[in-house]
Amino acid sequence: MINHDTMKERINLYSMTTFGGEFNSLKDSEKYVVVSKALMETVLPLWEESKNRIKGKKRAFYLSSEYLMGRFMTNNLINMGTKDEVEKILSEIGVDYNQVEESEEDPALGNGGLGRLAACFLDSAATIGYPLDGYGIRYDFGLFKQKFEDGNQVEVADNWTKYGDPWGIRKVSESVLVKFRDNTVKAVPYDYPVIGYNHKLINTLRLWKAESLEEFDFRAFNDQNYDLAVKEKNDAENIAKVLYPNDSYEEGKKLRLKQQYFFVSASLQDIIRNYKKSGNDLRNLYKDSSIQLNDTHPAVAIPELMRLLTKVEGLHWDESFEIIRSTFGYTNHTLLAEALEQWPIRYYEELLPEIYEIIQKINWMLIQELKSKGVSDSELYKYEIIHDGNIRMAYMSIFGSKSINGVARLHTDLLINHELKDWYRLYPEKFNNKTNGITQRRWLLQSNPQLAGMITRLLESDQWITDLSKLKELEKFADDEGVLYEFLNIKHENKQQLANYIKEIEGIEIDPNSIYDIQIKRLHEYKRQLLNAFHIMHLYFKIKDNPNIDMVPRTFIFGAKSAPGYVRAKGIIKYINDIAKLVNNDEDVNKHLKVVFVQNYRVSYAERLFPAADISEQISTAGKEASGTGNMKFMLNGVPTLGTYDGANIEIVEESGEENNFIFGLRVEDIQRIQEIYNPKEEYDKNHELRRVVDTLIDGTFKDETGVYKELYDSLIYGTHWHRADNYFLLKDFDEYKKAHEKVDQSFRDRYSWSRKCWLNLVNSGKFSSDRTIDQYAKEIWDISKID
């Protein structure tokens, strides 16, 4: 597919025109830009061909505030089928491909599972052949780069485009204007190719950059008012500076709202413009387009599309709302009340008064429809979009969409039976489940190539790359010692590679013969990293009490970022780092136990962690994790789950067998039964081992200079004015969690039995491909067809 001589000519040309030097003299980061630009010349005609094939077909659009894409180059080369060729070309020039690959910055466009799911969906759609384009924001600095100083999280700017953005194409001619009450900004699109495996289809991720209409006020500068001269430019660019700006104060909250409206308005204007350009009647928009809201961040799309259809395009109100209700789908990603977005009315009145007027009308329409369905006046408050001074975005999404889906079976069951049961009673036909998935191209083929090669050899086919259900055929090897020990050898090599990387990056030596027990996910109290930390302290005390303890050495690895304004979460990070310092520097303990909190956890780090793991920590409070996708990535790499009966964990153990995983703790029904009477102080008082570890928050084991450890302690034992004591049941689950770890220790000693558990996880992971998920969205929500 790639002509070697042509590729070398392109590399030489871009080396000179971009960096003014010979290719071999460039820094690795510059070589990455040059190689990517050269490759884009191959991609562009294929991309254009895909666009032409899509013309006239019904298509879907994905609106998401996050896209955690991971590095572009290797993923694109694998999907193009040209990675080996490019490695060979670079080798002929005398350049190591791996060094070039490692220099690529992770695009800072997402935070956690929400953004990574969006990336997996785009990959799957392009691979299967579904016309699905993504819309979002091209953040200048993303979330942040995480550093630790004295164990504390410190956020620094993540300038991911500082060496260039070779995969993005800036299209100034397709810019649109986005109007707020006090100003208007320009939304400039950057297009990124989403290349399906074997380049079946190349879809587009369009990200918007915020820019000012007037970059420089020359008169103000002439008057020596230098700040004013660039104020309009700075105010506009602030909208897309960072993902999720700190919203501890009102200005941060308003900036978040401006971000949401900015990308939603730009995206909808773009969709309408392109639809009209093809000569279509907007009244048929719903017949030719489907728009998916990835959680409530883009929910303002409903009143914005109403504005565009009625006030800009001149359609009638009722007709427009029917178009809207036949176009949008809404994915709910959370059961946490605080994450079901509500915006104070005053923010909309201040920033988006025209949109607020439309929301008022939509709310009035809702009330009329509710009354027609027999809802009494006294019950209307349960549904109102505008209620108690706030705008409830989830409720607007439900009323304005044709489909509402949860992301795991338990999550959807909880939505329809608890959180959204009143809505389900009125609109049962709207609700459905779409269990999340992950792309095997990145999370196995790319990140675990040795295991991928073994699978292909055993299957005598690589069809699993586009049909993960093929892995089930490997179940016949579950008792084949040769196969299982080959699997363990690959695992050991991955563990050694991770150990080398952690030594280089974190400066900590870990033992590849130890159990790699890994918890990598966004830092939130309900995900219970603190429970994991308490168990580590329990092991620490056991070892101190008996230095000759019989236990398999254990390495606990954490990866997580806390939101900048989430004080308690940052306190948990500090606590884990303090534990790591205590454990790793104690000679009695560190031969049994090590703790590593990796800095700046991101996709490229995850690609090293998942293949090397022995245990997947999925320990959220039952009923709080909507689905999870990290659990699936571990499973795909043959890692047993140590977890609660929550989210997709339930479906994982159904597929692979509970006997091949380690499930513990309260279930949803248990929590519902005890939550009104639960007293964590009783658990604390009666359990000496538990009390000993919890007391490390206040007994001087660690310095508590800010008081955050005392606040954590109080939140567990006494509660606060905004939540009950031990709101996430850490103390109640501690004993069962400890026992689950003891089972892991015993199971790991029998290498044959352990490898069999791992293998049965791997071969039963087929259900959790995002190919399956996106196929369900396409057929059951979007009604779109594959492009041949």
C-alpha cells in the first residue's frame, strides 16, 4: 500500500519544510510529526473516497465533550495494515520506530471512561462500516498533566500540540459563529481521520477550536492598553483551553456551560449546513440523521436545534419538536445524583437567554403532555425540566429524545426501576440497554501483540480482530498445559516490560514475580480507591506483626487523576502516596509488598498496564458504577476481576464464570435493605483490624498538615451535613474485601489453576467488543446501514 521510495521522499520533504533539517538530525518528537504528515498523504484520498461513499446515506453523529483517543500513529498504521512497512522504511533510514512512537503526546481530549468509550465507538463504527462522525472540542491543554509533589497531586498544563498536530486538518472556511448574550465567538473545525481496520471506512472526528472574531484591537494597543488589546482573543480562547475547568466558583461553572453550548451549537450548525448543501429538506432531517448525546454534557443540543429550526430556518414549532424527538438519542452514564447535571436558571439567563426561553416552552410542552397522560398537578414536579431554580438536563434529554439507554444491564435496570422509574412508566418504549464495549484493535492487537499473535496462531485465523466472538473457540485449550504456560510466559514478559518502564518513569523497582494488583480509573469516592488503600495498610500491619509471613509478594498499582477542585479525592491520592512511601521504604515489608501510584495515568500508560496485570480491581459500591470499561480491557487480556457485583462486572462473571473471578461485598439489594439503619461506627468499634487501619488517618501514622485526613475519617465515622457516614460502605465491605484478597493469594500459588482462570476470562470476553455495542446502536437506535 505504501511505496517505500515515495514515503522516503515525503519524509525528506516534510523534514525540510516543517523543521528545516535532515530527518536523521531531528528530535524524535519532530520525526513523529514528519512521519505522520507523510502518512496523511496516503490517508487523504482514502478519506475523500469514504466521504463520497457515504453521500446520500443515513448517518449518525456522536456529540461528546470528551474523546480519549490515545496516540494516533500506531493505531492508524495498524488499521491501515501498514505498520510493518513503515517500521521497515524507518529502519532503512536508520531510525527506530519505537522511539518515534514513544515521542507522540497523548491527545489531551478526555479524562476517563466516557471519553475512551467515545473513542472505541468511533473505531468500531469505521471498522464495521457505519457512517458515524464525532463532534467535540479541540482543547488546547486538555485536562492536565499530573505530577506528584510530596505525594500531592499537582496539575500542570498539557500542551499536547506543542510539536504540531499532524493528524488534524484545520478548515477555516467551514468555521461557524456561536453567539452568547455578551459576545460572539468563531468555532474553527479541525478534522481527524477515524480509520477503520483494513481501512473499511474512514469517518471523521470534528473538533472545534474557539477563536475571537477580532484577534487584536489595534486601537487599544495604540492607546497602550495592552491587556484590552487581546482581551477579546483571550476570552474566546478560554472556552476551549481545558477540559472540565475547575468549577469550585461561579466563573468556572459558567465557563463549563459556555463550553457545552459552544461545541453543541457549532456541531448542529455544521450538520444542518451540510444537510442543506446536499439539497435536502430539513423536514426530513430525522430520516437521514441520528444524533447521540453522550451523557448530559451536550443536552443543550435539544433547545439549540429547536432554535436553529424555528428561528433560523423558519420551521414551525410543533413540526420542529417532532423532528427533534425523532433525531436525538440519549445515553445515560451515571446513577450518581450529583452527576445528573442541573444548571441554575440564572446562568442561562445571563449567558443564553434565547435558549432559556426555548427551554421554558419545552417545559410547558412537557407539562401539557404529562397532563394528557394522566399525571396529576401534585406529581408534575417529578418530571419538570425547570424545577426549584434549576434546569434538569437529564430530564430535557429524556423528553427530547427517541431513545434513552443505560450502559450495562444492572445500570439500565436501576434506571427503570429506581432513578428514572417515573419516566419509564410513561415512556417505556424509549428505554433500552446497550452494554458498553471496547475495541480489541487497540486493547489487544496493539497493546498486547504477543498474545494477539498467539491467538491468531491457535485460531489459524485473524478474524477475531473484527469478530471478537471467535475467541470462544479457544475455550477448548482451557486444559492444555502447553497453551496455558505459553500464556503465562507472555504475561511474565509483559510484567517485566512494565517493571522496566515503572523503574524508568517512577523510579520504583517492582518484582515481576509478584502479583500485579492494579486499580486504574478516575479518582472518585464511589470507586473506592480508599478501600484498596485500607487493605494495603492491613497487609502492612500483618507483615510488621509477623515479618516471616507466608504470602505471595504483591505489587499494588494505582493510576488516577482527581478533578482539581475535588479536595477529598486529592486527599485520597496523598494518602495512597504516603502509604507507598511507608511501605516501599520499610525493609521488613517491601520484600512482600510494594505500592506504586503512577503519575499522569493516560491511554499510552494504560496500554502497558492492562497486559501486565494479574488482578483487576473493580471495587465500586454496588449500584454506583454504571458499567465500567477498564474491567473489560483487563478481561480481554486474561485478567480475573476482584470486584463487587456492580456495573458490567455482573455480565463479566456471567460470561467467564464466578469461579474464575473474585466477587465480594454488598449487592444493590443489600444496600437498599440496610442503608437507612447502617451505622459504620458499629463496624469500626467491633473490628480491631479495621479500626487499626482507619485510625491511620488520625493517629499520627501520617502527617495531616491540611486536615484532609481528619475530614476523611469524620466522613466515614460521623458523616457530614451533605451525606451519611460511610456513604459508600467501605467499612461494611472491608472484611469481605480482605477475604477476597486472601483467596487471590491462595489461588495464585497454583499456577495451572490460575492460568486456567485467566484463560477462561480471555476466551469469554467476546461480548464486550465495542463492535457488538455499536452494531446495536446502529440497528436499534440510529437505524443506519453499513457502507459497502
